Amino acid sequence: MKKNLKLLPYLLWTVFFTIIPLIFIIYFSFKVKNEKYVFTFLNYEKFFDLIYIKVFLESIKLSILSTFFCLIFGFPAAYALSSVKSEKRRNILALFFIIPLWTNFLLRTYSCMSIFREQGIVNQFLKYFSIIDKPIKFLNNDYAILFGMIYNFLPFMVLPIYTSLINIDKDYIDAAKDLGAKEKDLFFRILIPMSMPSIISGCIMVFMPSVTTFIISDLLGGSQKMMLGNLIQREFLAARNWETGSSISVIMILVIFITLIILKKFTSKNESLEGFKVW
């Protein structure tokens, strides 16, 4: 009985701030605008228009790329952190990845704009050393959006992998070295397989905010670039079309849910492996 009472605040929070809003979104996604009890699938059919499909594919592409590059940059960073022998120094270095998260997300994105705009630090630096004659247009393109995603979401990849690497039993590594394993073998056949659950967790934590973001694409991509998050924002706030916005939200939730199921199965397969062979 006491355990159930302890769970009550969590259950109430989940019901009022997750389940009930989700029910409203699903309700509006089937609703006909300005009609109370008339329902339709037309809101979902609109999503399959060519314009919406292009936005969807562009969002998925940039989200996958940002997740991939966060993994490419994040795993070596996490490995370097976990290799520091002094626990105090290791914690201080890890803090540098956490500190940016204490800053407002909007401010971090604005800082990217100030750095890469035509009168920004990068262009001024290149111009000062006569590397360029006129400013380079870094913003308002896919590369700027991708950079903003990597910059904002990289800590979500580094921290879970770092936590996993520092908890790996060193006896596995020592045994592999005794058996003649090279550095390449240690990396690809010991460290990566044993940290695979945290790698997948990091990929989820990067992919989900990437596919739903609208601030990064709005500020760094300019008005010419639109992602799913921008599309939903426009439908709800600008067009006042809650029905279409809700249907797009439901589809995006389903995409994320399917992705989580696939990654969960992949994680379960890796967690079922006990021990790893060097050869």
C-alpha cells in the first residue's frame, strides 16, 4: 500500500501532463475544423502531399546525420574521458560537457548565429588573415542546421557512453591484452560491443530531439528551411489549424515509437551476449 502511495504523484503527473494531452492531440487529429463531432481521415491524407513528404524526408535525413556525427565525435570523446586515471580530473573534464546544458537552449543557438554570421567571429578571423575577400555565408543552409544539432545534442551522446565505459570491468581488457589483442581489437571487439546499449541510448537521446526541433532550423536555417517541428509550429500557431498540426504530431510520435521498438530489440540482442571473444 505504501509503495502504491509513493507512485501516486508520478502517476498523476503522467496522466495530467502526458496521457491527457496525448488524447487531445489524437482527438484533434481526426476532427473536422469548426465541427464538434465530425471526424475524418483527411488530416492524415494531407500529410502524404508532396510538400509534406519532402519536409518529412528532409527532417529524417538531417536527424540521422546529426545522430551519426554525434556518435562519430562522441565515442572518442567519451573514451578519452574514461581513459583519464584521476577520478577528480575526469569529473572536471566531464563537467565541461554538462555546463553547456545549464545554458538556455535558445541562447546556445543564438551563439552559433553570432559566431557564423557574415559579421561573426569566423568571418572576421578569416578576413583578418586575408584568407577571404568577402564574408562566407555559413548560415541559412542544411550545414548550419546540422552543426547546430551536433553542437546542442552532442552531450546527450557523450555522457551515456562515458558512463558505460568507466563501468566496464578492466579484467576484460587485461585478459584481451594478455591474449595478444591489439588496440584495434580492443576498440572494435571489446569496448564497442560492451558499450552498445549506451551507444543506442545515446542515439535515441540525439535522434528524438533532432527530429522534433524547430528552433535550430528556424534560426540557423532561416525561413527557407523547414523541418517537421517548424511545420507543426506553423500549423498550430500561424495557421491556427490544430487538426493538421495534431495529425502530423501523431505521425511523428509513431515514427519515434517505431524507431524505439527497433532499437530496443537491437539493444536486447546485445545485452543477451555475455563475454566477447577477441578472435
